[in-house]
Amino acid sequence: MIQNQSPFDAQLARLKEACGVKTDSDLARILGITPGGFSGARRRGKIPHKWFVYVASTYKVDIDWLISGLLTCHVTHPKDVEDGRADSPTWKLEAHVASLMTENALLKELVDTLKASLRDKEETLAAYRQILNQFQHTVTALEKEGVIIPGAAPAGPLANRGGKD
């Protein structure tokens, strides 16, 4: 990595190197994304995993190298392709298996993240339902005591309310 280069910029440089391009617009064209999509990734400072997977499989480049800059035992660095080392069918198969294993790990990580996010959202929804239920009970109790709450809808399930006042 170049001194003071962000991880995003280092990964972007490796993607460009693997594809043999110099500019963001050339890389965007290869990836089949709009300049806006590319700008969004730059703004977030995070390259979508599918970009790594696409470049790794299309250009036969080690996905670990694209992501981390580290070479694994199944090296498919662009230089290997130029030197002809990547021509062996066995070597290609091993590199493909390693790439699939990495992709699988990334997908498992993504699934775990999505599951955690869903659990968080379900917990938040349950908390909101509990608050709403407590509010409805409070309004019902106040109505029984004859207290009028300005702007409050009558207590009861939301589904039983008419929608028009």
C-alpha cells in the first residue's frame, strides 16, 4: 500500500491493476456500474463485495489479494498470468476453489450481518409494540376516569379505528 493511502484507495488500485485500467470510469464500465454507483462507493469508503467477486472470477485474480493485498498459497496475481504460470489446469482449479472458499466466507459474513440486523429490527419493533400497548392501556384508563386527552384517538386496536375522523 502506498504511504497514507486509505484501505479503500488501496483496494481500488488493486481492482484497477487486475482489470488493466487506470481510471475510475474505465473500472466502472468494466464492472457495469454507473458513475453514480461508483461515486457512492467512494463516498461510503467501502467497495461492494460483488465487485471483488466479479473481478476475481473474470480476471482469474486471487480475491484475497484484491481485498487485503496479501497473497495466498493459491496466487493468481496479474503478474502470474503474464508469466504464464496460471495456465496449468490444476493451478486454475485450485485458484478457483480458493476464490470460491473466500467468496463463501464473505457471503456467510454478510448473512450473519443481515441476521443480526434483522434481530435488532425485530427487537425494536417489539419494544415499539410494547410502548404502544402501554399507551393504549393508559388512554383507556384515563377515558374510564373521564379524562379527555386533546388530539388523542380513542383507545383500542389500531385496526378497529376508522381512518376518518
